[in-house]
Amino acid sequence: MEQGYSMKKPSEIIVSLKTQGKDILEVKVGGKAMNLSETEIQI
């Protein structure tokens, strides 16, 4: 998936699924993005 191009802040999200029948065994999410700011949150 691509997003943000019209705002000049492009990013690409890559998602993959590993399935067996109707069961989802694995989900991977990754991608590329432009770093516009940085925020630190303590949990």
C-alpha cells in the first residue's frame, strides 16, 4: 500500500499473511516512511 504522495509525505506499507485453510498463522507488517518528527512515550 502506498499513501501520502499527494501530501509530499510518501510512505509504503507492506503486509503479508501466512495462512493454512481459513486460519491465519502469521502476519508481517513493515515498510518505508519519511521521518517528519520524533516522539518518545513512556509506558
